[in-house]
Amino acid sequence: MRENSIIVGLDIGTTKITTVIGEVAPDGTIDIIGEGSVPSEGMKRGSVINLERATQAIKQSLHAAERVSGVRAWNVFVSVGGNHTKAMTSHGLAAIRRQQEISPPDVERAIENARAVPLDPSLEILHTIPQEYVVDGQEGIKNPVGMHGVRLEVDVHIVAGSAGPLLNLRRCVQEAGLQIEGFVLHSLASGLATLDHSEQNQTTVVVDMGGGTTDIGVFKRGNLAHSASIPIGGDHVTADLAQILKIPMEEAEKVKRHYGAAIPELADQELTLEITTASGATHAISAYELSRVIRPRVSEIYGLIRDEIDQALGPVELVAQSVVLTGGGAQLPGAVDLARERFRLPTRLGRPRGIHGLSDIVGDPAHACSVGMVLYGITQDGRVPSGLDDGGDPAGYTEYAGRHDQGYPQGGYPAPGYLTAPTGGTHVAPQGTPGSYPGPGYVVSGGQSQGQPYPPMPNTGSHSAGVPSMSGPVIGGQVVGVDPHAQVLVDGQPQRPPSGPKVSLMDRVRSLFRDWF
């Protein structure tokens, strides 16, 4: 296999758990090389309600994707949504010295000030997404670096999650043998996967219709500007059918998928179904009458979405140019037509775009979130994949990395192929000799200050085959050993290596560190 980046997205939903493994070539093209979907267990409306069952379902999804790809997944991006996520808008300010250009640290300072908002202790910040910058009163600036001014302002969209549900998700994912690279808001991932260039540069509403919840993301000029979640989804439509027809939920789901429609006139007018109730009684119902049960609930979901956007931003038909429906619930016949009617806006079905490989499997709306997490992982590494943006502004897909609490340095996650010690932790290399030259799987530990170069290649100790001499800044620390399996201990606990096959570190480390310091 080529030495390309491997990025894994894990979409843990109420109805289905999906793992997607993506391989990113040096030219930015994306191949989806693995996919695994299983019925969800232990989840309700985006939250874990049974740790053991949820963990087992995650393992099944993961192993299915690994079998298809032939790649062992270690690190994943995990979707979050539902009522345990909260969003807010904040404003930050930074003073700039006269006669000086605005620098990246100035931008970070303004964003950090915007993040310094009173926050409930039970919440954990997941995303800080700059909307636009203002320099000395001049609005609408996308990138202020290099400009002159004395006052830099920024508006940011902050997404936070409830600590309890996030801890439960972390536990399930870790017990499945995975490490979390980051949580990704469901609507953000779906928007990254489905919006085209024109939609990125307008105001577009992304509606992700899941089983237990419906997630909303309003994208404005390429950035997520508003997000919310409605506690109603496709499972509620199924429950309505089960209640009225007196059949089990599993049977109601099959009937909905095969014969139902959000607009009764679009159903097969000549089709009549014979339904057997839980008591054994049978009765006939036409597909038209079946769809008359479905429409009110779908219409209610759209009405709640309208209410949310109207209250937060204004009348949806005035603030937005279009609507994109995605998620499994969006595949219901007539869902797009009913949305077009309720929102009074151009509406289409959103499918993942700009991908190759297993596109026939992951190219439907139900895979938008899982594919979007792969795309999100790429943007966090400072690259925009080929075909994703159609030549638009890649900055529109970049969010402020912020401070991470998983042992990663300020400013971002480490590149695949190396590990760093969390604050206060110490790496111990199970294999290799202290002083070994850093190669694939090298570890660093405290000792050297930031900005110091790597030591020259030693004359003694174990060397990784084919490792060239390398210079560049160290995150902070000295090389303590080489582990060919990238297996290290932190405070006595084994740590997983980065996902995918070994990658060449040289160019990645140099390029990534330039952004950090």
C-alpha cells in the first residue's frame, strides 16, 4: 500500500453505527477503502444508554471496515450530535501594535479571547469556528494575516458538548480498542461532505435526518454559522406506523422504507399491503394511506427546523438560499419535495462528493456524516482534498485548532507516525535503545525545550532502516527510544499507534511544525 494518510470516521447514531476508512494520496484525492455499518445498539438520541452493547456494536462496525480495507484502524474521529450539544456565538478582540502587520499569534489571541466565555462546567468545547474578522472597523475579512491595523475583532461559532455523554462515548470507543482524535459535530461533517462550491459561498441549511434526532447546520460563506438539534427523527415516523398499524417497530421500519412516502401523492396509488398485527389479525392498507400517516410527522420535523432558524437568524426563506437534506431519513420518497414546500427554498438531496474508491457504497445520504469526518480530518492536517472545494477558498473549511486535552500540543493534533507525552506523562519505549534516531514510531519525552533541533543521528543505538538525517523543531523533549510497533506506555498504560500503515514523517513533521510555532 502507498504511504498515504489514513483517516477514520466513526458515526455512532441511534439507528446505525458506521465506520469509514479513507486513504488520502499526496495529491489530495480521497479513496474510501473501507466501510462497515451495523445496527446501532445501546444508543438513544445521540447518547449512550448501554455501555456494553454500544461498545460491541462499535467493534462490529470497526472490524467490518478493517476487513474490507486491510488496514488496522487505531485513531478515529467520532460524530456527536443530539441534545447534549450546545452552540453559541462569541466576539473576541485583540489590540495590535502600531506599524505592525497582523500575525497568526494575533489572530489566535483574538480567537482565544472569544473562547473565554462563561461556560457551564459540565460543557466541553468541541469546535471554535471563526466566521469573519474585522480590522479597524472594516468587516467581511476572511484572513487578516499581513494586514495593518490596531484593532482586530473576530466572531466565532462555538460548539460545546455535555461532558457526561462525551465521557460515555470516549469509554465505549476506547474499550473498542480505539483512540479518539477528535469529536466532530454531526451537521458540520455532513456539510463538509455534501455542499458544492456555490452552496459553500452562499447561506445554505444542511438538515441531517437521523433516527433519533435531526441535526441542523447553517453554513454561511463556507463556515458553520449556526447549529442545533431537533429531538425527533426517522424513528418517530416508524413509531407512528407501529402504533397505528399495531405492528412491531422492525416491521414498521420495513414498511416505511419499501412503501412509504412523505407526500402521499408520490406513493404507489395502486399498491395495497396486507398487514398482520401483533395479535395475529390481518388487514389491508394502501400505500397512499400508509403515507398519510408518515406526512404529518415529517412535516412536524420541518416545522421545528423552521422555528429554530426563524428564532435564531430570521425567516429561513430570507436568510438562506437553499436547503440540503442528508442522512438516512432524507432518502424517504417525497422528503425533498415536502421540504421544498415547507421551507419555500430550493432543496436537494445531499450525497458525499469528491471521493473515490467505494463511492458506490458510501455515496448515499446516509453516509454523509461518516465521509464528512474523513474530510474534516484532512482539513485539520492543513490540506484541502482535491475535488472538495472546486477551487474555492480552502480557508472556509479550516477551524481554529485551539487547545486539546488529549496530550496533544497547543494548535493541533500530531501527524500520524509519532506520539507525544501528555502533560505530566512519561513515554517509555518497550523496545529500542535510548538515543535511537527518530524513525516511524519514535516517541519523545520531556527534557528539551521547544524549538530545539533534533539531535544528530547517533553512531550507536538502533536505527530505523532508511531513515535520512532530519532537522526541525521538537515539540518539546528528547528521543528516548524506537518502537517498531509504535507501542508506548504513558503512566504505565499502553497507547495505540496512529491509524493506518507507517508513513514518512520527514515532510509531514516539518510542514506541520511550521504551523504550530
